[in-house]
Amino acid sequence: MTHHATRTQAVAYLHSRPIDAPDALVDVEIDVPAPGPHDLLVEVRAVSVNPVDVKVRASADPGGTPKVLGFDAAGVVVATGDAVTAFSIGDEVYYAGSIARPGSDAKLQLVDERITGRKPKSLDFAEAAALPLTTITAWETLFDKLRFTTESRGTLLVMAAAGGVGSMVVQLARRLTQLTVIGTASRPESVAWVREMGAQHVVNHHHLREELREVAPGGVDAIFSPFSAGNIETYAEILRPRGEIVAIDEPEGLDLLPLKDKSQTWHWEFMFTRPLVETESTYQRELLDEVARLVDEGVLRTTLTSRMRPLNAETLRAAHRQLESSAGVGKLVLDVS
């Protein structure tokens, strides 16, 4: 259907500033162009915050032009582009979007139908908004990069297992493979959360070598690494020969030579690769639809641990501040209602 350009309320940033600066995030009104051929115009009902929000805010200065963050949303389709086939007006959807486009911290957002899934029916909008980015990252890590299947055995070490992505790596590995899952956590509430997500063992990352020796004396087969700086030698030691590591961070001057002697493999996982450079791919839509089915069957659960409202600059500043402290477990979601 045709839909003319419209204006929407949003939260944006104009310059890269520390989160406590009054203009770190501001309420703005922005234009939303008409949907492109494969676009959905979504009325956003909930968004979650992710480390990527903080990273982009710190590293990409928009020079005074409002830039909208937010890479996780659940909402309702209110208009569709001419080539859209998978969705209709009124459909409830969830998605992580693309860092190349304005984000979900807005009342209305355009998103490509090929990276959008049907919202799990059993979740409310906030519970659903907690899932897409971390779930896509975890799914691509396990099934794309490490090529695990329902039959896979062996041992997976999940670093920072109480975090947003870690929580989903643990859940997916436990529910959809035969792997033994070891998560790292140090505070009592983090340890409890990682066990709740399904990890058979939890070790303290401050004493990684010693505690791993007890639960996995022969080493581990694979490692998920959201914080890799300073850990490569340890990884090389605790990983079995020909073991594999999947990392999602961007440590400066990373030296991978310690992995050579045991022929160990390093993978990068970046969930925006498909929306940015493999734009025809419907892999992420299929993945999100499959996850929605698994959630509705009770196999997987939301990782939402805290809700804030409304979606405005003040609440979002508080959310970013909380995220930057890195102390939380699970996911923080802003409810538009």
C-alpha cells in the first residue's frame, strides 16, 4: 500500500557524549520516509537496550543531526512496502533491525521484512523485545559458525553467561543440542541466573583455569567470547586441540598466535552482517520465526529481567547508564505503553 512520509517522536543523540551529559540522549521529532519495497512500517510497542547502543553512541558522532539508536523491538505493522509478501497490516512482529538505518527508539520505525519475525504469541511486547538481537547472535554462533546440531556433544564454555547474549547461548545450547554447557559468572545473582538458563556448571571467570580444571579436566571444545582482550592465552590453554572460539567484541590489536600450536579456530560473529551485506537473505526471519515457535512451545523463555517506562530520553539515559555498569543479568526493556 502507499504510505506518505510521516513524522514520529523518537529518542536520539546529536553528539557523542558521556551518558550523564544532559544531551547524551534527547527527545526529538523525525521524518519517517515512505516504506521501500521490502519495508514494514512498525508501530513500536517495546524496545530493549544492548551494548551495541552504547558502542554506537560512543563511536559514531552524528555531528548535530539526530541519530536514533535501538536495535531490538516488538510492535505492530501499520503499513507495508509494495514487494512485502510475508506480513500484513496488524501483524505483531519482533526484530533487531540494522545499524545502517534509524533504530527502534521511536514510535514508528521502518524495518526490512526479511529480517523480521512473527512475535511469539505467548509473550507480551516487552518480553518479546528482549529477544531478537541476542537470540540472532547466539543462534548464528551455535548453528552457523560452530555448526552444532541436535546431536552435537562435547563441552561449550560461555563467557559472561549472565549477559544478554550469554543467556541465549546457554539456553539454545541446552535446549537444542546435547552439549555440556559451562557458564562463567561471579556474583551470586549472576550464578543463579546462569543455572536458571540451563548451564550444568558455573565457574568464576576470575579463577577460570583452576575452576575449569575441576569441571572439564580435558579442556573444552568451544568457547563463546563477548570479552576477548587479554584472554587469548588462557583460551589457547583451556581449549582442546582443534577447538573453536566465537567472539563478538572488537579488541584492539588482537594477537591470535597462541592458538596456532593446537590448530584452534577463531570465528567472528556479527549479527548485522546479513542486514548490511547479505540483504536478500531471509535467514534471520526464519530464525526468529523458529524461535517464536520454540518460545510458544515452552522450550525457550524470554530473558527480560527489568522493565522501564515510558520510552523517552530520561528513561533511556537511565537504561544506558545501567547497561554501562555491566552489573545486570538478562535484559532491560523499555515499554512504550
